[in-house]
Amino acid sequence: METIFSPHSFCPLFNPKTCSSRTLLSPSLLRKPTSCFLNKPVSLNVKGQLSERAPLSVPKTWVSHLHHGLAALALSLAINFCPILPSDLAMASEFDILNESPPTDSYVIDDAGVLSKLTKSDLKQMFSDLESRKNFHINAVTVRKLTSKADAFEYADQVLERWYPTVEEGNNKGIVVLVTSQKEGAITGGPAFVKAIGDTVLDSTVSENLPVLATEEKYNEAMLSSAKRLIAAIDGLPDPGGPKFQDNKRESNFKSKEETQEKRGQFTLVVGGLLVIAFVVPMAQYYAYVSKK
């Protein structure tokens, strides 16, 4: 059995004026096309034309933009309030130096980051020349703060023992340590190194060059001047010496006892004269006024 669809059967969907009131479809079948094609509510405007009403649901694109905005805000807050610390600010740097191998080519480990490129180059040239001539190897080490040892001397000995475990390996080795936060330094080395330099130069360098210049935050000069004194001692040359503590005595602003007594006497005379004038002058004026009457 064939069902004949009239060409005007769907006309109510498009032009209600030209639609015929007669249709070949049953009422049950007529609802299906309506629900199939009209997925949005329609309304009849003034001119009799159908107009679509926008659904009241929130567009998906708006929700997507909101999610992206919240994610960007969270990322920005995480970056601002939880900054990533650079590797140079890592803690316990003295342990990193102990775990590293001794520098063979650069002769310098600037963990504190206080030495300039020119200073590193000069130290490398000076230590390399010394090693080629005298077979003494010196390493310069800077560290910010010590947490494992009490002072720079204990830490320098620990570095020497870690880098050169046997006496044969560290016999002609020397290490200069500078601690920037504590403004102190230390020099240690093997038996041959200490003998070649001598206790006088070692003690003088540790007590003069390193702490004095470090206190003034002249770290480059502290390392260079210490290296020059050590190399001069090994070569048997005169000691260039080190910086001296500046005498910062200031004149006292307090007066001496004699000056204080002298000033006190002058002050007493002045005050006494003012008191006499304050009492005598009014009394003289009053006496003169009464005598006229």
C-alpha cells in the first residue's frame, strides 16, 4: 500500500498563508515531521511570518572561554607567588664543592659568584705558570656560607682530604678558601706545599689579605693578592705583603673635665648676672615711681 504525500503537506512549516487545510497525513503522522524539523520554538510576528527564538541555554563557546580564563589566572598566580629559584641560589653549596672533582684546568671554583671573568683568567694564568715551573698546584675556592663546619680552616682541610685522599696526591697541592658571608678565609695544603711557602706567609695571608679585603667586599683583590704572596714565597721572592687594617679612630665630641668646669663657671656668672638684673631693675623702677609721688 503506497502513501501519497501531497506537495503541500509541508507548507505549514514555510508559508502558512498558502497552506491548504486538507492533508493526506493522519494527525499522528503530522506531529513527527513537526518534531523532526522544528527543533527550536517558533512564534508568529506581526506580519504573520515565523521567527525563531534563541534558546535560553548558555553557549558552549562562552563556557570554554571562561575555563581558559580561569586557567590563565591560576597559572599567573602560581608564577607570581611561587617563583622558581635559580640554580645559583641552591642551598648547601659547600657539599656540592666536596662532591665535585678538583678543577684541573680552571684552578678556580667560584661558587659564591663574586669573582669577575678577568680575575678568573688571571688566577688561571698565574697558577698554570706556577705548576709548569714548580710543580705546585693551587686551587681557589669561594663559598657563600658554611653550615657543616665551624670555620674556613676546617672546611679547607675537608676539601683537601676529599679531593686528594692520599698524602702522595695532596703533597704538592694547595687550596685557598674564601667565605663571603663570614668575611674570612683559609689556606691549606700538603706537606711540600706548606714547607715551600712557610708558616709566616701563610699566617700573614690568612690574617691580612683574605679577611681585610673581604670585609671591604673586595673579593677579587683578596684572591689575587693572596695568590701573588703564595707564588712569591714558592719562587723565593720577597713577600709583597698585604693590606693593613685602616685606623678609623675618630675624634671625640665630648669635652674634657677642665673644659667642662671652665664652661660651667662662665655659665654660672651669666645666669647670676641675669638674675640680678631681673630683680634689681624692677625694684629701682618702683622706687623711682613711688618717690615722685
